[in-house]
Amino acid sequence: MRLGILGPLLIGDGAARITAGRDRVVLAMLLLRADRVVPIDDLVDAVWEDNPPDTARGQLQTCVSRLRRTLAAAGLPAGAIATDPAGYLLRLEPGLSLDALTFTGLVRRAQDAEGAGRLAEAANLFRTALDLWRGPALAGITAAAVRRAAAALDEQRLLAVEDWLEVELRLGRDRDLLGELTDLVDRQPLRERLRSQLMRALCGAGRQAEALAVYRRGRELLREELGVEPGPLLQETHRRVLAGEIGVAGDRREHPPVRALPRSISDFTGRDDEVARLTKEVDEAGVDGSVVQAIDGMPGSGKTTLALHVAGLLAHRFPDAHLYLDLRGHSRDSPLSPSAALAALLRQIGVPGDRIPACLEDRVLLWRGELAVRRVLLVLDNAASPAQVSPLLPTGPGCLTLVTSRRRMIGLDGVRPRSLAVLAPTEAVELLARVAGTDRVRSEPAAAAEVVRRCGYLPLAIRLAGARLAHRPQWLVADLLARLGDDGPVLAEFAVEHRRLVDAFALSYAQLTEPAQRTFRLLGCFPGTEFEAPVPAALTGLTLPATREALTELVDAHLVDEPAAGRFRLHDLVRAYAAELVSGDPDDGRRRIARHHLLDLYLHVAARFSRVLEPETGQAPFVSVAPLRPELVDGWAACVGRDWLGAERVNLVTLVTAAAEHGFPEYAWQLARALWRHLFVSGHFDEIITTHTEGLRAAAVLGDERATASMRNYLASAYYRLGQYQRAIDLLRPAVAIRERLGDQAGQVGALHNVAISWILLGRMAEAEAALDRGMELARRGAETAGMPQALRNVGGFYNEVGRHLAALTVLRHALFLYRQLGSRAGLANSLGELGLTYARLGDHRRAGPRLRLALRLQRTIGNRFGAAELLNEIGALECALGRPQEALARYREALVIMRTIDVAGECASYNGLGAALLDLGDVGTALDMHRQALRRATAIQHPREQARALAGIGACLRGTDPVTARSHYVRALVLFEQICSPERPAVRRRIAELTPPGTG
């Protein structure tokens, strides 16, 4: 049954009517907050507003009783309106739908389709959503609370109408929209987006003169009604109509346009010669030319401002994409690698993450291929070197790239760098006037000229000075000048030219309160990027409320940015200034205390979330001390979710190095350990290597053998995932010895079995079995039994590798029993998956399928992407065995998307599985490509099992057309299968026999 509020109140087919005014108000309030409790006070206020009677609650109960009877008579479930201690709620049980929620869902799907470039689908979804409206929301109900909510719904409808019209315009349906758009603009004359859309539709119909008239009428209305000029959107549409850039063809593009440029500075001043030179080069290149322009200069000279200004002037020439990326070339953060930069740019233009290749060369090819069919404007800000920039440059026609850097980009072929000087004195005064107010500055010309001189004519310094005036209307320009120093200008204290910028920041810093100054100074000890309030609270020792007050002051002073609510950052130059301030403190003890508290905060929050990811570690024994500021740890951990490790990953990685550099080796290795599981399951193996290599050095400094063994173990995990199995073994062997020396049997078992797993993948089955046997002997002998189920699972996996499936069943069932006792979901998922694999190898598909699928659900629930991908590969093999190659193909493809970013061996298995499924479907050519792809990757990491499977797969593909070559591949596969004692040997021998001519050996 449908309930409706998108128009007059509606129940079902409309036969049931609610006529009592109070009942209508109550029902409307319940529907507006469907599935949520509406407090009784809210209902009383809605019905009686400011004058409720003493009997309001009793009358409200009567209203609800009447509504229940009416709704029950109309066919609604008896409990549709439920009573709660706090109020009432209307439950949307199965069979009940609310048109407003249906509308919202359809609009969201339409927006997703539009973002993915499926415009026709988006248009249909928008139309379906808008057809749900029967008039103004909750028409006929006059209660103020209802009307406020209804007005919000009506606004959502108008926004959806605008979005729908945008899609229709992009589909080229200009003429079809003229009547509807004209009517909408008549009814909503102040909505600038609708007016802009009408202008574009008129141009699309060849009626440019009428489009200009629509603009003029809109401008007059905005001036008369609101006293404002048209906004940027309407002005840009007007400019494009005048320039003839919108015609009958409209804006038809294959790719959805991308607009990722930051907002340019509205009071851009001067630089006329530089702007003219830059635009002239683009003009000379023509429509098909590809232009790269490099702008360098000292910090604060306005390189980025100029680049964004020029980008704004030329943006209309590049309709497909406007892209921006900060390359972090001159900051305390490491510069973006070309590979990471390409990944960010590809995501900006809409390439899904699972389509972005892992290696740099493939990313370059994909990037250039995407840009080959687009006209793109690209701003690469804060570049480190030509080597960083070169792979990012478009090579196709019709693109403009603007590169900014503090260094000259001399090494970029065919690019002539432009060095940016400071502003001319007249331009500097004009900029001050635009920021602080023209009349104020012109009334004191001498003081204004001296202010900009003391700012060194640097744009950033002038903007900060002007902002102080703008926020203090009671000041004269002379008041600001006096604060710059009576004994000489503050900027003149620094003889080195680039340091003049530092004093521009001092203009704001000097006026801060003491807590804000201390907060800003000590943020110079923070080596990360973005941060939240607990970070400066830990650095300063302030309470969280006091810290938030200081941060608010710093944001107002433009010394700290707040890109998202509660999330802060310092520009790299401002951070450098803060670092200089804190390094100038003669008391090194204060800096050390600040860093100690910062590291302690991060360690204990990270450890708390690590326990969630690693329940088997109990109380995270690698953290052995209580937190220095437990209230900060508790508060921060309570207000963030499990994604905290992901949000803070960059900071945590940086803090590991900072801990080692500043003499906190115990924090260096403990932070690395706390971060390990998140990095491991997320596929950040390079960062595991970075942090755990640093942690290993720190453990050596401490002489802590237990920490050394731990770092070796988890560092080996990264090399294992990257296919560097021998390197993993070399790290683990000393760890085994250390654990033995310490009498740590559980740790020794874990290290031995990790060595064994690497031996297995290298095909060294004898060494693997010896390590497993030794580990099991220790596990049985030791009092510590927590590691026994994992040890049993490892042994079961080995038995499956060598074809001893019945023995595998025995140990895996035991492991499953122990994991159930421990309540470990991860252990259950792993052992269930291995059991399913075992049954599949035994040919018992009836038992294999349910176990594999249940294990897959568990792995997805706990967020183990690698475990899920492994199971998808196994389910694919099962589908092939059951004669369902199409289903197998889907599972292998899903696995490959994950494995490409997580595990090279798993990627090889996915490619081999794809080859087998494609061969079953008759696509021999593509199957052959998949197996060859697997063979290349498996050979590179010396993985005999997947090499053998790839060779056997190639043999299967060639059997019908080239039996001699097919037999050769089968023979090579058999050699490898014999080496690793694989149960696949008999099948390969049969194939060889089938292809061996009679009478030959």
C-alpha cells in the first residue's frame, strides 16, 4: 500500500480520507519522519503551536487512536503506528511504501547514473521520480511545522527538476524542453540555474537573441528584488551566448564533464603581462595544439593564484575536463610519486579504482589513452621536479597543462618556464584595496603604500594584512601600519628574500591569544597532513574545549584550514613557519614532551582499533603502558569509526619515521605494529615495508629482541604478498631463532609456519613440511594453545597442496572446532574456506559449495578482501567443475579485480581460472591470452604451481590446433607439478599420453 505526502495527504488508493484537522497534522508529522520516533512535544507543538491546552497529551492520544482505526480500515497493518516511551512512530513495514522515500531513492539512482555517463537512464529515472508528485507537498495542511518540512520537500523537487533538465540538455533535447522551461522560469523567476538552462535551450534551438533577453530580464529582477547582480553561473552562460560558444549543437560529449579546479581568487590583481603571454601561447597553438606552461617563483608570489586565474579565463576552451592536483613538491610531506599522481588524476576523470593498473608504465598508457579523446585543462600545482611531472603530461591534441613550482622546470622538453616576480607597487596597493576596501585604502594612500612595502609586495602577505583590516572595520590603515613595528618593518628583520614570506604569517600570529599561539607553534611538531582536535590537544596539554577554541581562532586568522567539519590542516608554508617558531624555543624539553604526548595518543588509538582487526592478539601486548592522556584516547576513539586507521594512515606512517628521528624508538616499532593489519588487508604493502623497516631499526636501537622478531615477522608479510618469497624467508629465519632463544613457543610456531607457507609457494615442499612439523610439535608441547587452530589450518593447507585431502579434512575440522571455541570470525572464515576447498578437491561438490559461500560471506563481513578474493577463485573452480563456465567467469573476474592490488600469486590464479572458464566457453584465443598472462607473472615471482597451471592451460588451448606444442607445454607443466608433489600430476600425464604418437617415448 502506498502512502503519499508529495501532494495532498494520500492513503492507498485515496478511498480512505482523514478529515479531522488535528489528525491530518499528526499523520503528516509521522509520515515526514517515517520509521523514526516523533517526540510527543513535537507533535503537540505541531498541532497547537504556541498555545497547547492542558489536556494536549490526552487529546493527542485520542488523535492517534482515531488514526489507527482509520488506517486499519484502509488495510494498513495493526501496528503501523507504534507507541514509544518518547512518542510515536509510523513503521514502513513490508508492503507499505512512502512516495517521498521512493522519490529520494530514484533521484539518488539518477544522479549515480549521470555521474557514470549513463544519461538516458538518468533521464528516465528523474522523470519517474518527478511523476510521483501530485502537487505541492502536503497541500491543504497549514500547520507551521508541517509547512516548514513541506517546503523542504518542494525544494528537493525543484532541485531534481533542475538536475533532470541538465541531463535532458546534455542529451540534446533542447527544443523539447522550451515550453516546460519557460513555464518554470515564469513561476520561479529568481532561480538562476533554471534561467541559465532556458538560455541554453533557446540557443540549442537557434534563438540566441531570445536567450539574451531572458538574461536581461533575470538581471533586472535580481537587482529589483534582491539588490544583487547575477551569480557566476548565469554570468558565464551569458558570456558564452555572447561569444557564440553555445549553439545548436549544444554541449554534446562522450564523457561526462569533470570540474575539479579549486575556486579561483575573485580579487585577482595585476599580472597583466604574464596573463597575456600565457593566453597568447594557447591562442597560437590553436584548437589541436597541446600546450604545457610552467610557472615558477618564490613562496607566496602567487604562482597557484595566477595558474587558476588563467585556467578560469581559458576553461571554456576545454569542455571535457578541468583537473587539479597538488604534487606536494615543496612541503614536509614526501612529493607525490608519478604513480600516485596518475592514480589520483585517473580517479578525477572517472576511472574506477579497479581499472587503474599497478605499474607506472601501464598507468601512463591508460592516462594518455583517456586524454587522447578529450580536451582537458590540467593544473599541476607545487611540482618537485621535471621527472615527477613528465609522466603526467598529456600527449594528445587540444590539452593545456599549467605547472607551478618553486623550482624552474628546465628539464621539461619544449617548455619555457616563466619566473614570477613580486607585484609592482601600484598593483600591490590595488590588491590591498580589493581585500580591505577601496575607500579605506584610497583615503590613506601614504599609509597603504608603506603597508605593501613592508609586506615585500608579496601577494600572500598583502592578502593577510588586508584581511586584518577587512575584519576590523574600526581600524585605519595607519593602525595596521603601527602594528607592523614602530622600530622598523617586521619583514625587514629577515635578510634572505624568501624569508619575507614568513613574516607575512607573523602578522596574523602576533595577534593571536596565548593558547592559539601555543597551539600554532606546537603544530610545528606535527609531521602529518590533516589532523583533528585531539592532535593539538595532545601537543599542547590543553583540554579539548580549549583546543577547539584555539583552532577556531586559527581558522579565522587563516593560519589553519578546515576542509571538512572537525578536520584541519596547515598549508605547507604555514606549517614551515610553525616549525620555525617551535624550533626557536630554547627549551627542547617542551618539544620533546609535545612529541611524546602526540606519539602516545596515536599509538593508543591505533592499538584500540588494531584490537578490533586482530581479536586474536587479545589486549595488543605490543603496547605495554597506559596512555598519558586517557581522556583524549577515549574521546577520539569514541567519535570515529573503524575507518580511523584508514583516515589517519598517512599520518601514522609519517609518525613512525618521526618517532625514530626524534629519539622515541619504542614508539616507532609499536606504531608500525599497530598499523600492520590495516595496511595488510588494504594492500598497502609498500607502507608496511617503510614502517616496519624503520621499526626494525628502532628495535635494534632498543636491543629488544621480542620487538625485532615481531618486526621481522610482519615485514616478511609484505614481501610475501609482493611475491618476494625468498626475501620473506630470509627475514623470518632469524625471527624463528629469536623466538626460540626467548622461549616464546607461540611466536616460534607462528614464524615457522610463515616460513613454511613461503616454502610452499616456492615449491620447496620438503622444507615446508619440515617447518610445519617442527611448528606442530612445539604447538602440541606448549601450554599456549591460542595459536593451535592457525597451525592446524596451515598444515591442512599443505596437505591440500600435496594431494593428501583426507588428512587435510581431519586437521581442518579440528581447527574449525577450536576457532568456534575461541569465537574468532576470521579463523572460522579461513578454516571453512579451506574445508570447502578440500571437499572440492575430493569431488564432493555438494559439501564444498555451501562452505565456500559461507566463508565468502564471513570474509566480506570482516573486510578481508584477500580472503574474499581467494574464495572467489575457489568458487570459480567449483563452477567450472560443475559445468557452469559462465558463472565461473564472473567469479574469476571479481577475484582478479581484488587480487591485482593485493596479491600477485592470487592474481596468477585468477588469470589461470579465467583461461579455463573461457576455454570451456569456446573462446580459445582469449583463454590463451589469460594463461600466458598468468605464466609471465608467475615466472616473475618464481611461483611453480601457477606456472605449471598456466603451462597446462596453454597446452589445453593448443591441443586441437598444434598438438606438438601443446604436448611440450604439458611436459613442462608436469616437471613443475612433480617438483611440488601436486595432485594435478595424473591428469597432466594423461594429456601427455593422449598427445604422444604411437611408438614414441
